[in-house]
Amino acid sequence: MKKLLFTIISVLLLGYSSAEAQLLWKISGNGLEKPSYIFGTHHMAPASVLDSVPGFKEALASVDKVYGEMVMADAMSPESQQMMMMAAIAPQDSTLTAVLSPAAIDSLNNILAKYLGPQMTAAALNPMKPAMVSTLLAAAQTQSAFPQYNAAQQLDGEIQSRATAIGKEVGGLETMADQCQALFGGSILAQANDLMQAVRNDEIAIDVVKQLANAYLAGDLQAMLDIMENPATGFNDEQADRMLNRRNADWMRVLAGMLPTMSILIAVGAGHLPGDKGLISLLRREGYTVEPTTK
């Protein structure tokens, strides 16, 4: 079961203490004339989550600008989608049939058929890196926890759409190239091992996905962090560095220059918020007061 949830958490990026269980946090102090906010998203949660978060509507209305991981409208452009597809293609000597045994291919086909239908086979996905196949599988597993998920109202995109509708400027903390590196930048062998681990532990993964979903809906970042830091199910050092820590540090350099000049709402995957190298800790080290909103 070791590292079972790497791809699931990569897709969701969920997930300080339970006493501070909250998704929306206010950033103040350190000379700020007006507070900013940081909100943890779940990339497959229904957009209706926003209506149940105390103070979210007021925070969105109060800020000058909204920043997500990327500008979602740009991420959905043909150019960006083409870039992601190119990044997801494996070298010719590292296709699925080259890195997986026939028995592993059979097991993969069974699990793909379970979630995506009989037409979605290893042969159909053969040119893809294992990480791309893992991403498809993890998204399908996660949708079992959020059957009401509507791709047309994806949570990060919905936040940016609502911001645009009330005249707020929207920006991104990174590019599609950055996200491609985070998702598909690991070694092919490690990707193949992660994929087959997910296949072997499908039932366990479904159970934990539901635990993560429930924790997110409850605003319990501590429960999410516990799963992420569990040696049996969470990130290894390389994965944590690539998916979370380096990106958080890069984003913090951007935010440190931006926060003194304007009020912003930062909306990124909730996994970027907690922990010693999470954005909440990094903001506090910069001298800001970061506290959960209550209304």
C-alpha cells in the first residue's frame, strides 16, 4: 500500500491544527492596509462548496484581484491542452507495453474497464506516460466520492468565473509548463510503480478518497495532512518536493512582492496550505497574521 495515494493527492491536492479547521483564511498584519485571503480548493469538489464556506462571498467581493494556481481559462485553451498532451506522451522506449508486464497490463485493463468503460484499454493509452494513466484513474476514483461533480463547474474555475463576473482581475501563480513538470516530471519507472500500486489497491484507495472528501467538506485540514504525511500512503521526499514544496516556495516569492501592493484572494489546492512548508507557515514566517475566518 506504500505511496498508494500519491497520484490521488496529486490530482486533488488536498490538504493546521484541528482547532483551526477551516478552508478560508485571512491574511493581515505586517503593514497591510487591507486583508487578503487564502482558500484551499479541492479540484473535484462541487462548486456548491463555496456557498457553505463562511465569509467566502464577502472575501471575494472585498479583494482587488484573485490568484489561482493558473488562469483556468488559459489552461483550457487549445495551446495549453496541446502542451499537456505532449508532456504526457512517453518516450518511444517507455510506453505502457514497454514498462509493464503482460500480467500488469491485464490488471490495468480490468481496472480501466471498471471506471472508464471497455474501450479505455492499455492499448488505447499505450503512448501515454504512466502518470497520465494514473491521473485518469485517480480522477475516476475520486468522482465516486463526489458523484455530483460537474466538470463544467470545476471549483477553481468557478472561483475565477465568479471573480470575473464582479469585475475582479484574475491571475495565475504558475504556467501550464510548470504544472506539466509537477504532474509528469518523475521517472517513468517510478510512475509505472505508482500506477500498478493504485491498480492493486483500488478498494483501499476508494475508501481513503472518501475519507479525504469528507475531511475536505468538513474543512479538516489536519485530517488531510495526516494522510499526506503517513509514510504508508503519502508522498515520498521527491514527490513532496516536486508537487508541493518547490511550488509553494516559488509562489511565496510572488506573493511576498504582491501582498504589500494589493488585496488578493489566493485560491489553490488545499494540500498547499498546511505543514511546515505549506503556504500558511510560509506567510506567517514573512510576518503576516494568518487566521481562519469565522464569518
